[in-house]
Amino acid sequence: MEIPTRCFFSPLRHEGRGPDAVDFSLLSLLPNFEPMTAANVAEFNMGWHHQILISISYEGYRLTSTQLVQILNHYSDHAQIQNGPYGYKLFIKPGFDEFFRGTLENPSDFVSCKPATGPVSVPFPSCERTVLIGQDIIAGYSFSRAYLDQTQSIDTKVIGFLNGLRTAGPQFRIIQ
């Protein structure tokens, strides 16, 4: 991948991982992945609002979509389940983030959000999405909870953005 200098680039360091493990993060603004500039710096200092943080991780070992779904499913153990917004099922475990899971047509669609109300709510609630996008490559992205209804659109934009950075290899796509 080639990261343009206009993008915020931040390598992550994790001890105890394989020698081939690679991580990086990009922080920009939705909807067009604008990098921080003098003109929009205030947007980056106001909670999540229009920000998106994309983190890419290559683990250096074989991770299947089934394994990723098992990891995410573990969260829903012993949770209260109710109908959530935008066709999601909402899994509630006291003291945890709110966990949204897709419909029967798309059961591997997972989004975890900070609570907007209640005893553990935060002033600028965000959501996180984790998807397998290539062999052993995980994309995680965080965005304002106000964009929860646009998760599918964000998926498409993130994959398109990342494919625009690729210099070789197959195009990224959501595998799970």
C-alpha cells in the first residue's frame, strides 16, 4: 500500500506479535476522508462529529472470517437482546458498549457503540466496526454514533478508500 502524505499516518506498535505483523491508522473526516488541514483543524478538536479513524492490521497468521465472527459473537453471550435502530439487533450488557448485530440476511454485520444515554454514556459517543478485508488483514474503524445509520455506506467508502491506496495485490472487500 502507498499512503499519500496528505493522510494522517500513525504506525502502531504491539509487543509479542509475529515478525510480519503490520499496523497503521488514518484519521480523517467523513464523508470524503479529508485529512487535517489548517482550514478544518477545529473539526478534529470537537469530539467525533465527522471524524473517522481507520486502523489496518495484518496479523501475519491465518485469521478466517469464521474466527472473527466467533470473537465478536462472544460479546453477545449473556446479553439482553432487543430490536435496535436501522434493522439491527441490540445486545446490552450492563457496563459494556452497546453491541449491534445485523439482521438474519446479514448476521455477521457487527457494530459496537458507546452508549449515548445512561450511567456509562459519553459526551461524544462513537461506534467501532471490525471487518476482515483480505487474507489476514483486519480493518477497524471508529466514527460518530450519529453515523450509525450509514454504516453500510461507510463500509463501501472505507473499502474504496483503502483500495485507492493499494499498489499491488487483489482489491480489498469485506469477507465476513
